[in-house]
Amino acid sequence: MIAWLQRRWARVRAAATGTDAYWHLAVDHQAFHAAMAPLLDAYIAGWTLDVGAGQLAWCVEIARRASRYVAADVTVTHPDLDIVFDVQRPWPFASASFDSLFCCSVLEHVREPWGTLDEFYRVLRPGGHVVLSVPFLYYLHGAPQDYFRFTPFGIRHLARRAGFEVLVCQPYGGLAHTLLNVPSLLVTSALWSPRFRELPQQITALCSGLAAALDRPDRSHVFAQNVNLVLRRPA
């Protein structure tokens, strides 16, 4: 059953990637997009590197804000990927090559993430920004290359150690988001198709609204799923 669900979920995600429907597949997707979109609007510009681009889920969102979009990953994860390299090694870019970087759900898969933050700093132009997302209370994924979870305090420390100013540190999600993501994911995996997506989207919207209401009392974000940050390389 679990293997079938994983295969079905992978097919649904692949079919929806690059469309607005992707952000309505599950509670996680909807909450993440709502939290991240304002940061992209405010801080993504110019030449932008998508670090760990995967299936290019964020390609459309980033490319319409950037003057040049460059997608990178450690393996060929998508036919439109621009470059392949390992973030744990020196990057194949000159210093100060990019105006902004985007990095979503990557640092937990890096054995020494502090070294990767040093490369963020090196390839970013002075005054440029990194829009970064790392998990806090999030399920095991990408095993066995799943090494870390980050508190807001820990990731801020690593960013400052690399020389960055931390402009935004925004935990989001919560325990209800984690629990209600499961039924939304199951319904979407079972029922979604490009021609039949209204009911799964309605159920996702219902679960998302309920999760937001239930997690509202957690004002300190003790049970946050992820932490979104904006880092700035000083001019």
C-alpha cells in the first residue's frame, strides 16, 4: 500500500509540476506556497540560482521574478536542468556570480551544511539575497541522505557564521498542518488527475483552513514544520 501510494504521489506531482495546481495538491504545498510567495516577490531579482531544483517545482515562480533563472541539482532530475554539481564540493561558479539564490529543502541532505552556506556567500554578489527554507519538525525523506533538522536559532547561527545578515526568519506550519497533510495527500493521490482535480483541491483547501485555525494558538511556533529565511550578503 505504501509503495503504491509513493508511486501514485510521484506521478501526480510530476503531472502537476509547473502549474498552479501543484500548490493545491496537499496541505504542505498550499501552506508552503503561501509562506514563500511574498519572500520571492520581495527578494528574488536579477540572475538567480535555484540550488537543488529537483523537478523544477519553483521554476515558474522564480523565473517570472528573475532576469535569468539557472536550475541546478546533484543529478539530472529534470530535462530542463541547467547544471549538475554537488553542493558539498566547491561550486563551478565564479565569486559574486548571482544576484539572488533560492534553496528549498536541501540543507537537511548535506552532511556539512555550514560549508554550503559558505558557498552561498561566495557566489552571491554583495547586497544580494538568499531565500532559504529548511525543515524543523518534518518527516524522514530522501533517506538515507537525510541528516539534519534546524531550529530557527540553529540556522540563524549558521547563516551569521557564514557572514550573512538575517533579514527574515519565519517558522510556519504546525502540528495540525503535519497531521492534516496526510488525509489531503491520500485523497489527492487516489483521485487527482489533470481533468479531475476540483474535489481533491476542495478537500485540500478544507484541511488547510482547519490546520491554520488549529495551529493559530501556537504563536511561538513550537511545532513548526519548516523555517523560511532571507539572508543578505552585506554590501
